[in-house]
Amino acid sequence: MKRRISSAWTFIYKFPFPVLWIGGFLIGTIMLITKNGLTDLSITSLVVTIAGALLLYWVCMRLKVVKIDNEKLYISDYFEEIEIEKSNIAKVTENVFININPVWIHFKNPTIFGKKIMFMPKARIFSFFSSHPVVEELRKFAHIDK
């Protein structure tokens, strides 16, 4: 039976949040440029909007939904779901310094989502800068060391 190991918040972080953030900053930037022309403030706003959009792409829009059973991983981008044999997992890494604690699963062989995918594990209370338990669970699942 499949068990979801990615956060239920994945959809919000992947779709509405980036659209609203980028859209809001873009509208604000356009309003600044329309009202005042190209000023230092409007150029700064444009740079912040572009940098924020790139950061949101890197941190949020690439997120995947990950489920697991006894033998396979099931990875989805909400449009397509693939099955990955646990023998195809090369390593599991994470970033404890980013709020959503992203976890990367690296594969031995490429998938339709590439050689690695990123997902946001379920949130934990008071877990600042510590490894998420799902990382160790995935390493044991795939019989790999750090």
C-alpha cells in the first residue's frame, strides 16, 4: 500500500504560492515603471522580481509528490506519476538550511523527471537545522549509506 512521504502542502508551494508572489511583484513593478518610469526603485523592484521568480522556481516549482511502498517509489508532478525501483536510488540528500527542508533523491538511471527529484517532506515542529527522518528512511529503503 502506498504511503505519502511528501508534504500535503506540496501543491500550494508548487502552484498558487509562486503564481501569487511573482504576479504580485510583477504587477507592482509594472505600476512603478508606468507611474515613474525607469527609476532606481523600479529597477530594483524588477531585479527583486526576477531573482524571486528564479528562487521560487528552484525551491518550489520543481517539487514532486513522493509516495512509497515496500518495493517502489511513486513520483508525481501532478500531471504524470512514475514508478521507481528502489535499486535505482543512488543517494538521498537534503538541505536543512531552507525552511521547507527539501530532500533530493538521486537516481542511478535517468527518469522522465531527470537524474534527481526534489520533494518537501512533511513538516516537523522545532526541527531547525536537523536532518529529516525521511532521509534516513529512504536510505534504509534503498540500502545505501550517506
